[in-house]
Amino acid sequence: QVQVVESGGGLVQAGGSLRLSCAASGRTFSNYHMGWFRQAPGKEREFVAAINWSGGATVYADSVKGRFIISRDNAENTVYLQMNSLKPEDTAVYYCAAVSWGSYYPRSNDWGQGTQVTVSS
């Protein structure tokens, strides 16, 4: 199983940008489809974006489509989430995890610490 550490969150004004990183351990990282999820206070965790094992296919939630870009560098065992045109409703703790392709469900329920993103209006 892939173990991950998320970083890159912070406080940003609406309309600004942030780049999140997900550093993974393990030599089989390139075998996994990966996704980003987020959870805001008082809400359930929701799917944000996913990228397949090679990086050749991506999918986005409607709420972030056109604003966020997911990418990966298998040589560095890292997944990225470039977030542009940020809105206050993007405020949440962001998590990355291995996912099943098509349903984009996480492969396990072992979530890490995540990284906090706060967007001010």
C-alpha cells in the first residue's frame, strides 16, 4: 500500500493559487491510480480529482473543473494539485490517496494528516 505525506497548503486570498504536493513512499507507486479529496468543517469528505497510473488520463469534480490541474511525477513518487482561481468554498483539508479508476473511491480508509487550505474573501 502507498503511504503519503501531503504538503503545500496555506492561507491565500480568493482568486489566488496554491500547489499541493503528495509525496509517496514505496517502489510500486507507479502501479497506482491516485486522487485528491477534501473535507470542509461540518461536511463529508468529497472527491476532487484523480490521475491514472501513467498520468495520461485525469478526471475532475465539476466544482473544480477548469480551475485545478492534477499531475504526477513517477520518478519522484509525487502527485501534485495545482489550484488556480481559488474560492472561499475551496477551504478544506486536502488529502491524497490511491483510488479505483472509474468510481474514484479510495482503496482504503487509512487517511493521513492532510494539508489545510484556507481561502479568504
